[in-house]
Amino acid sequence: MDIKEYFTRISYQGSYDKPDLATLTDIFQHHIRAVPFENLSIHCGESIELDLEATYNKIVRKNRGGWCMENNHLLSWVLKTLGYNVTLLGSKVYVPEYDAYADEIDHLLLKVVLDDKSFIVDGGFGMAYQIWQPMELISGTDQPQTPGVFRFLEESGVWYLEKVKRKQWVPNQSTSASHSVENEVCRRVYLFTLQPRDIEEFRACNAHLQTAPDSLFVTKSICSLQTTGGLRALVGWKFTEIKYNYGDNMDLVEIRILADEEMEKTLKEKFNITLDKKFVPINTCRLSLF
């Protein structure tokens, strides 16, 4: 594994000799705009491995994306290689349909300590809840970013991430989200503690999420990529493009339903992904990702 090969993959040409916040932010933003959050392997008959070298080969050499345990595991290697103080953390993702957090840890994120300040770095959440900058680990303070206002809340050692949402303008209302989701002002994203984790602790979760019949990742094929001003997402056959803050505190959401024969071209042109095996899209879960 070669750090310069990784930088070529994410089109990063900046300096990296000084492990500071500016460099961290720049590398992070290049990563989320080059490496999709996706679970397409599950829907191509492939398994998702936690081995770092396998993840490196998939993302860096095969121009693929991955989910949290791939993106953030790779990012942890990148940042450690550059001299950053990195710790793996585990979180439980909020499921709005059940108004509850997951029972077990189901998301991997990173804590980076810089100049005695802690930051959360998470390049593996995807969709509209993907942070665009490292977030300082402080409770109760709004941290505005292009996708919206994020903030942490801490209670008895448990940290909660939430995002204040903007209104959405969906020109094609027939394919928009449910009324309740559209009226949602603030979305809880996940909870976590600062207990250090090892990648081995995520093996059961990694296996469960790609095999359990009720897993979001089994019931939805997902591919999302952050852009300079918004995001692109392909969920099942639904292709969505969002432009953040298109109007007065409003995001523009454009939705199109693709035909099967458009899938391969869309993945290549919009996400720079070419799959080795036949992709079978699916979207049988009503959970909103926006």
C-alpha cells in the first residue's frame, strides 16, 4: 500500500508533510468527493471484507467505494501514515422509522486529536448526512457546514450527532420523500462513546449487515458521492442529485427513475464506478436516506 497511490486515487495534490487541521480537512474533502459510499458488492454477489489490504485494493486500485468500515478503516491508515493521532470509535445509527438507535454498534468512525483538541472524522456515512469537515468534539455548539448545521450533544459520556435540515425543493413531487420526512427539522444521526475500538470488533457487524434479511444494506442498493456543491445518489433505480442551499435556506432535489439499461452508464459517468460482476439493484425498504 502506497500513500502516493492513494493521493492519486482521490486527486489530492496538496502538501502532507504537516499533520494539521487544514491538511486533514483538505484530504478528507478530496476523499468524500472521489470515493463513493456504496454497498454494491452485496448486490453483485461479492463479500465485503475488513482486511485493510483488500479494502485498499478495492477502493484505490479498482476505483470502487465502500461503506463505513471500508472508508474509515482506509482513512485511519492514511492519517496514521501521515502522523495523525487516530482512534477508531463505534457508533449506533439512529433509525427514524423506529425512533430508536441500533441495539448494537453498526458504524465505524474516527477520532483525531490535534493540539489537544479532539475531532470526529467520518468519511463513511454517505448520503445527505455525510459531514464535509472534521467536527470538533464539543457539546451543544452548532457547527455549520455546506450540507447543513451539525452538532454534538453529550450526556453522561454518550455523544449524539444530529443535523439541522434545510427545506427541500423537489420539482418532481411525485417521487419525493414522505410528508413526515419533508417536515423533519432536525435528524438524529448516531450516538457513540469515546471507548477505543479495534477493527476486529467490527467483524460480526460487517458480516451481519451484508447478510441479515432486514439489513438496510441488503434491502437497498446504495451508491452516493459528495460533489463540490451537493451530492449524487443512486438508491435502487432512483437517481437523485442535490444542490445544497440552492435557494433561501433550501436545497434543490432532482430525482429520476432509471431503466435497467441506464445503470451501468450512470455508475460510470456519475460515480466513476465500473463493476466486475452483474449488478442487481434493489430498494424494498422504506427508510429515508435524505
